[in-house]
Amino acid sequence: MADAASSNELLRQREYEHFFADRGLGGTIIRLALSAAGQWVINTPLMRLPEELRLRPDQHWLDIGCGRAALLRAIGQRVGFNAPPIGLDFSREALRLARRDGTDQLGPRLAQGSATALPFANASFDLVTCGYMLKHLDDDEFLVFLDEVCRILKGGGLALIWEYAPSGSDTLDAWNRRLLGAEVRNPHLRSKRTLMHTARLAGYELVRDARLRPFLLPPIPRASIFIGKAPDGWTPPED
């Protein structure tokens, strides 16, 4: 089982490195989408995070699958976090681009690592975000990822997750998988209901539809959820 997991991680890393480093049209589009300008197109609703979540400078933020860290920079500059937010990505090439994009010493800290074995201490973050990464994970890996996020969240912390979702049409979903297949083998498209059900199975006390919209491009539906860890000392009410 461990050998199979290691094999999946190796294949996934090769995929990441390939589409970030590809000098063809597909790689160029990916790199542009993950740039500062691209964030306003592919992550339009995320630009309202400081107001929607009332982010404070004293909070600690981790972005999993950060790519070029453009979202971290855009939000971090507006909030002015006391401690630099942290971006984690599996791809060395993505992190190389992120470091190249950095223009000052006040930007995010960057780390390479796996979403199913997060290299951080327990209860380290008030906020965890993760976008467009779940399509790479099978169902077992998704549960491991949720366990890891719960482990690193502080009591009362929140995680915001968004990903491409099914459209309700088998034909359209097959087309969307083909489009996404340019960057990942066998992409997993999960509905909001599936994301929320899995989060509840993982033991999260707070599970909500995040209702992130509108996403402009690409024209593929998204599902988004908020999940939260109970504050320290909280106990569920008795039935």
C-alpha cells in the first residue's frame, strides 16, 4: 500500500513538473493563469477574502498548492500579516517561478511538500486555503489530506477549499475532463455535496458551502466549501 502511494506521488510530481516547465502553448497558459494578472481571472471571488473573512494581521495563513504564490501576494499585501503567509507546492518548477516573481523580503515564505503529508507542526495555522489541487487526489488521499489539514489548524481555525466540479451533464463532464487532462491524469471532479460529505466523514465540526462565485475562466463549474475545527475546549452539546 505504501509502495502504491509512493508511486502515485512520483507520477503526480512528474505531472506537475511537466506542465509547469512545458514551453508549449499549454504550459504558457498555465503559467499565465497562475500569475498575478491571471488570479483576477481564475480566482476572481478570492480577491474578496480579506473582507469576507475579516482577515487580521495576527493570523497565520497557509496556501496549499500555491503555484506562483500570486494569491498569497495579492491578499498578503492588503492585510499586512505580522508573520509572512506560507505557500506550499509539490512542484519545484512552480516554486522556482514563485521565487522569481518575488520582489521584496516581505512576501510569502515558500515550501515544497505533499498535501497528504504536510510538513508543519500541529495547530500552526488560523487559515488554510487550497484551490485546484483536489482533482489530483483519489478518495483515500482526499481523506488523508483532510486529516492533515485538521491537524495543522488551530482551534477555531478555518479551511477554504475550491475545485473544478461536475456539471450534471455526462457529455460536458467528459469534455471538461479532457481539457483538464492536459495537466493531470484522470482528474477527479467532485460536487459540493461530495466535498461536504467527505469533510463530515473526516470529523470536521463546521462544514459549509462557501458559495465562491463568479469564476470567469476556464468555463468549468467549481465547488467550494468552508470547513472548520472547533475551538480548544469546545464540546458538542448533548442530545
